[in-house]
Amino acid sequence: MTIFEGRGLTVRYGAHVALEGVDIALEPGVVHGVIGPNGAGKSTFIDALSGRKRPSAGTVTFEGADITRRSVRWRRGKGLSRSFQRTSVFGSMTVGDQLEMVARRNDEQDLDEIVSTLGLDAIRHQVCSEIAYGTQRSVDLAIALIGRPKVVLLDEPCAGLVHDESVRMLQHVRDVCKDRDVAALLVEHDVEGVFRTCDVITVLDLGKVLASGAPDEVRADENVIRAYLGSAA
Amino acid sequence: MTTTAPTDDVTETMVAVPPAGPGRWKGTLVGLGIALAVLLAGLAVPYVVTDTYRMSLVVDATILSLLAIGIGFLARHLGIISLGHGAFFGAAAYGVGIATTNWGWSPTTAVGFGILVGTGIALVMGLLVVRASGFGFLMLTLALSQALYALSVQTSARPLTGAHDGKLLSYDRDQTFLGLGQADVMNPGLFWPMAWVALTVCATLLWVVGRSRFGTTLEGIRENEERMRFSGYGTFGPRLVAFVLSGAVASVGGALFAINAGYVSPDILGFSKAGDSLIAALIGGFGLLVGPIVGTFLFVYAQANFNFGGNLHLFTGMTLILVLVFMPGGITGTFQKLYHRMRKGRR
Amino acid sequence: MNAAQLLNGVALGSLLMVLSSGLAMIYGLRGVANFAHGALYMAGAYIAYSVSDRAGFWLALLVVPLALAVLGVVLELAFFRPLQHRSHIELGLITFGLALMAERLVVLIWGESTLRVNPPEFLQGTTSFVGIEYPSYRLAIIVIAVLLAAALIVWLRSTSIGLHIRAASQDIETAAIMGINVDRVSLVVVAVGAALAGLAGALAAPYIALDPGMGNAFLITVLIVVVVGGIGSIAGAMIAGMGLGIIQTVTTVWSPSLAVVVPYAALTIVLLWRPTGLAGKRVS
């Protein structure tokens, strides 16, 4: 049962085609991973899906309705949310203040649960710019999860994290997705982490889909091995 | 890991982070109590400052402070610097002048009208500029206020604005501004309560707004406009409201200025007035609400005492540079930092 | 409208072109709108007055850019470099303070009264050009400014320092990582930008009257040109400068009261339509 779908998504910057005819379908309770080498179009892809960048061609549908031209604010109100690769938090505010601010707007009943799931209790009264980078990434994720969104697009949540933090972060993502029946898209650089975490994986290369399917299928795909995974897989 | 690249947001170094958290309502009540006490105590100023010239300086500084706290409010809560607030101050002043002199309205009604005109201009300008930030915002506010100035000095505008000559206010002997006749409003001791009440009420209003949920929304927009939108907040509306509010406060200043001075000249519309006020606010500091007020009083004092040989701008330019280089956050910001350091040291 | 009026517009546009390309270079590299740029222009005009008084106008055209380049170096070393990690707006406000001081310093050195500079003798008359008699000096301004603009473009396009400047204007951090000496690039840019401003002032000196308010009066127009042209885009600034010069002069002929709002209207329309300016890529 598809809740969120991108069809034929194409993004051009002048003559350069960053993304060409990419399809994707997300289902509730399923973590869908997107991997690909640098320049594969991963960030452009998530920007096009989330409304940050309007696609040159293609459509984005949510619960059957075309939302390609809807504002990001409208999408958030309907339950579409995203996080950012470059940590995007409210630096001068305390962790608690900013989460409460977002919770007020998005009608979150149980903010405490999100805070404790992500282990943010202890630093709730600290100013966000003064906490550790890894914790800021968790705050970024918490902001995206507030208000029980139905779809969450996560742009490299592990960027800049050390291995242990990275493992914990992906575990959180999987737990939240399963517990809350969220359709999650996980764009990630950490290939090993994606194979461990995701139920479905799409591989992008040079702006196109190289392969898509269950982790084992993708791992065995000849194109993927040749172009990307190489001998490491 | 988080690299801090230089941005156009002034608040990084210039605004100290205000502490928030529990006890907000209690804090607001205490603040309102203090504001009321300050308002009442301030009414005694004419009995302390008996010299008329000095008292007129105090009144001038109080009226100009309204312009400065308007500019300061935007800088503090949205991190944007306006060079266009002279337009609201000036438009309100001209509104009063035109309503009294050309249309024969009573000064009290004219002041209300002037404030409406200034606020209306702020609304129109706001619709055009609040999407911009950083230098874009600075340039647009500067350009639009210069456009208003350029229009006001046109020969065709002479019947309304007096063009380059400015406009002398006149109204009937029996007409008054809240009970003060035309001779009385120019008496600083008698005009003082109007100016002082206006400043304390406006400052308190801005302070309460800054602490409210709306203030938190503004802080969110200042810190990360994009994430606010991705969190479901509209950012245009709150910015516009904040811009119009700060323009309205500047308009109150402009309307009172016109009544008190009895004369409106085009230079108050232009960039020099807004520039002076911005400098005063910067020197006083944006981090605290009183910063721009402190700065304005110092500026008016300096203007009256150090303007020998017409070198005022040489000194203000120098002071501005010294403050920005060596004490970002201005005078009040520096005191704030010292205070925090002392408290930390004691712990 | 006749050819002479159009040429007046081109002459004003030429000055705007030279002045704003320097401002655009500094803006592109340091991210700072240099409010002291009008003061540099004014300093150029006043120094040209003093030099041409003693040693002739042609020497002034040589001395002024050198003197202003030195001022630019001082500006870079005293403010832009040590304060590069502050917010851009703060740096902009510092240059605003410098502009305030400059206006008064000029009065203290040269006095408050209006001064005039005579163009070199052989340029004092008129030249017949496209069928009209047109002041020779204004034609000279146009020719020199266009040559300067062309030289600047060639310099930026074909030298290695030019390449470094363009790279650093795109993304100063990446340029630094790639091994470009950003400090050196910035020093050159600010010095050249200041020299161009001074040269514009010197060129304008015989054409206009010198007074201590001339710098800041012109500054707003130049800032508008740079924002309209697209922040950091030198070609955009040149085109916008020339365009605005012509449009403003032509509008003055039709309706003087409309002409005064032309730059502001242009800025507002362009920024609403394309927030990054005509040729701009980055949001300010």
C-alpha cells in the first residue's frame, strides 16, 4: 500500500541533468534506503521529493493526490516531514524550547516520548548550539518526527557521526518507523548501515535508478556491483 | 564539527541569548510591574531636570528612542537591519503636519492619523521587503525610504510637504494635543509625560511581544527560516507582523516629533535620520531592549555637546567602528557579558 | 530625445560601470557591501583636484588609482581581513562608519565649498560625433571607461589571478581548500576595487562639481546597481550600471520627477522578480 510516491522525477540545472526519471514508492512501516556514490543525485532527489526544489518534470503524490506544487509548509501540515544533511536546528534556543515550538504547530501529544526515545532528556534545557554535534543530529531528527508525520524523508542522518553514534541513529530510525508505522526514506552514505536497516533499497547512479529491491537482491545485482559496491560487497 | 561560516545574520555576535524556560509568566508579571514603576518614576523627571534646554534634549532623545527601539526590535528578534525606518517616522510626522495644517484637524486626531499613515507605509514596504534578508533587506529598506524622500521633495508635492523647505505646523488657538496648546507642546516640561508614556508603553509592548509565543516564532525564523517552513510554520506572516509593529512604534515617535517640534523637514524622511538612529541603536546594543534607548540618549547628548566644528559625524563614525570592532553587542551587550562572567566566576 | 541626451546617459552609465564593478568584486569576494565605496570615489575626485592643480590632469589619472589602491590595501588589512569571521552585515556597518568619517575628513582637508577641475585643454571643446556637437571630455569618459571595463574583463578571464578571483567569488571556502591563497586574492581585489573607484572619481571630477556629499549621494545608486546586477557578478554590475545610467538620463528628459525614483523602482522590481539580481546566483 503506497502512501507517498515520486514518478519520473527529473531535475535539471541548466544543461546539467542531476536527476532523470526516477521513480520511488514508500509504504507505511517500511524503511526505504537510497544509496549511491557522490554526485549520484541523492540530495537533489530528497529535495525534489520534499518540495525544497521543484522538479523540472515528474510528479510527487501523497495519499493519491498530486502534491508536486504544494509548499513545504502545506506538506508538513499533511504529515510529510524531512531532516537535513547539514544539521538544521535552532542554534540559539534551548533543545526543549525548539521542540515545544515545533510540537505546538504540529499538534504533538507526546513530546516526552520522542525526547526520551532519542535520549534528549538530559540536555533539554541546554542551548542547542552548545551541545555536541552528534546530539544536534538527534535534535534534527526529533524536529522531523514531531507531530506523528506519516512520511519522513531523512537526508543522511549519520553524516559526520562516529561509528557507534551512527549505529544508534539508524536503530532509532528503524524503531520509530516500525513503532509509529511511518513511511521512511533514508538517504545515506553509510552503505553497510543502509543494508542493515532498510527493508527496501534503491541505488542511484548519475541521476538514474541503477537497481531497486530487497537488500539481498540489490547486493546481488550485477550492475550495482560493477558500478558501485565493487569488491567491498 | 559545526563550522560557523560568516553569515548575514547579525545576531550571532551582536545579540546575547536571552534566558528562557520555566517561570515565564511570573517573569512577565514582574517585568510589567517594573515597567509601571519606571513609568511613574519617570514622570518626575521635569522636577529634577529644571533647565529648559536640557529638558528639551531629554524629550528629543525620548522621542528618537521610539525610532531606535523599532529598529532594535527587528534586529533583535529577526536578525535584520533596517535602514528604512526613517520612512515611517517621517511619514507619520508629515501625516500630522498635513492633517493639522492643510485639513485643520485637531492635533490629537492628527497624531492618530500620522501613526496610521506611518504604519500603513510600513505595511506596504513590509509586503515588498520582508522576504529579503541580510544585505538584500538593508538595501531594499534603504532604497524604498530614499524613494519616499525623493518623492516628498518634488516640486509637485510642495502643497502637501513643502518640498525642500519643510512644513511648519499650524493649528487654531483653541485646538490642543491632549490638552496642550501649540505653545505648550513645545515646552519640554509640559510635553514630557506624552513622550515618556509613549516610550515606556511601546517598549513594554515590544518586550511582552518578544517574550510571547510569537516572539519564539520570530526567534525560530531568525535562527533557521528554512527549518521553520519545514516544521509547518509560515514565515512571511510573522515577519510582516514584526516589521509593521516595529514600523508602528517608529511612527508613534514621528507623530510626537512633529507635534513637539512644530516643524517637519524632509531630512527626517531620509537615510540620515534612520542612519543616525541605527548607529545609536548599534552603539547602545541590540541584545537588550534598553540598548537602543541608552544609545539614543548618548547620541543626543553627544550631538549637543561634541558637535564642535561640525565634526559630529567624524566622531560618530569613529565610535561606531570602535564599538563594532571591539565591543560587538554595544554598551549594554558588553555590560551583559561582564555580568554573566561575574556570576559564573562566583559559582 | 536626441543623440546628445543618449550620450549623456552613456557617460553616466560609464561612470556607474567602473564604480560598480569594483564594488561588485569586493562584494563577491568578501560578501560585504562596501558602504565606503562612495567615499573612495570622492577621495579619488578630490585627490585628482589637488594633483591636477599642481601637475596636470593626466598625472592625476595615474596618481589617483595608485593612491586609492594603497587605501584599499589599508582597508583590507585593517578591517576586511582581521574581521572576516564576523557577520557580513557588521562589516558593512563598519564601512558605513568609515563613509561617515570620510565625508567630514574631506571637509577638513579641502573645505566645504564646491570645487571644480578643468579637463585637459584639448578636451575642453566639442567634437562632432554622429552628426552632433558633443563635449569632447564626455566622449573621453565613455572611451576610457569602456576600455577599463574591457581590460578588467580580459584580466579576470585570462590571467591566473583572475581565475583565482573568479573561483574565490564563487565559493571562498572551497577556493581556500583548493589551495588558492584567499588572503592574497582578497588583497588584490580590494586594492583594484578601490583603485577603480578612485579612477571613476578622477574621471568624473571635470564633469561634475566636487562637494563633500558627492560620495554618499552616488553610493546609493551604485549599491542599487550592484544588487540589481546580481551580487558578486561583475558583468551584471557593468550591464546594470550602463542600463541604469541610460534609463535615468532618458527619463529625466521626459519627466524629472519620475527620474528620481527610477533607481529605486528598478531595484524593487528586479528584487521582487529575481531576488538574486539579474546575473546573480547566490541569495544575499
